[in-house]
Amino acid sequence: MNHHSTIANTEVVRLITIPISHYCEKVRWALDLLKIPYIEERHVPAFHLWATRKHGGSSVPILVAKSGNFIDSTDILHYLDTLNPENQGLYPKEPELRREVEELEELFDARLGADTRNWGYFYRSGDRETMRTGWCDGTPQLERLGFEIIFPFLSSTIRQRYNIQRFPLYNGTINNNKISSCIKN
Ligand SMILES: N[C@@H](CCC(=O)N[C@@H](CS)C(=O)NCC(=O)O)C(=O)O
């Protein structure tokens, strides 16, 4: 559990994750920025489905809160933004700026994040040691044991799922004007 001294909201939410997932990291950043305490429940890919299905989703992150379950990282950020209206929020209040931020969020989710993941998996998804670090850190012992047994299957399933058969689109993403100017700034 991440604990912060300034607790703006007394509810402790639960975050269901896969350790390496960039969508999960996005939500961790938001929770940390807003100083919202949370309990993270990490899972090895494939085993995450036991946890996500219980909450009406199939992918991670899922945020389990008193007011409901949020099964998409952007929806989670929108919800978190409402928890603390007095203090610093995640999105600008000015509509034009907010629209710009949301466009960038979508672009980064759909392009930079996904392509970076595919680039990483292209090179390392067959490497048991690397994937043990990325997929197993902080997960239940039984799932870590499962990882050792099903790793070859998991590795090829991930390559198929994200269609990682050839060099991914990473260069195209980096050359995208909006993305490259954000990275430079
Ligand atoms: N649009 C979703 C996408 C989440 C997503 O694709 N998560 C991946 C991990 S990076 C996942 O859960 N993959 C496993 C699966 O879909 O079963 C979000 O922003 O939360």
C-alpha cells in the first residue's frame, strides 16, 4: 500500500493491476499526484482475469471504489479528479486547455503507450528473466509459480494478442509531431 501523509480523501481505493502495464502506471501516477491512499493488487497476466472478471472487466487497471468499479484508465482519472475538487486536480478547469490535455491523453494511450509496449515485447517477451521482473513483481506466490509453468504459452499469447510479428511502429510514433514535441518539452 502506498501511504501519504496528506490524505485528502479518507476512502482507501483498491487498484487491480499488472505490474508492467503502462495504463496501470498512469493511474499510479494520478493517485500519487492527488495523494490518494490506495491498495494495489498486482497480478501476473492471464491470472489477472480472475480478479478483473469479478469486477466486470477484463483488462487492467481496475479501480474498485465505494462509488463503483472503474475499468478504464481514463475513466479512472476522471473519477479521481472529482474526489478532490478543492485542491489540485488532474485536468485543467479551462475547457480549451482541458480538451487539449484529454486529446494528448488519448494520443499517448493509443499511440505512445501501446507502441512502446509493443516495442518492449518485440525484443523481450521471450526473455523469461525480464518478463519475470515485469510481470511478477509483487504478485501472489501461486501466480508466480504459474508464470514459471506457463511462461512459453504466455509469451506467445502476448505476441499474438498485440500482433507482434514484425518490427513495431515505434519510429512512426516518435516521429508523430505532437508526441515528439511533448517529449522534447
Ligand atoms: N483502455 C484501457 C486499456 C487497458 C489495457 O489494454 N490493459 C492491458 C495491460 S497494458 C491489459 O489489461 N491487457 C490484458 C487483457 O486485456 O487481458 C485502459 O486505458 O485502461
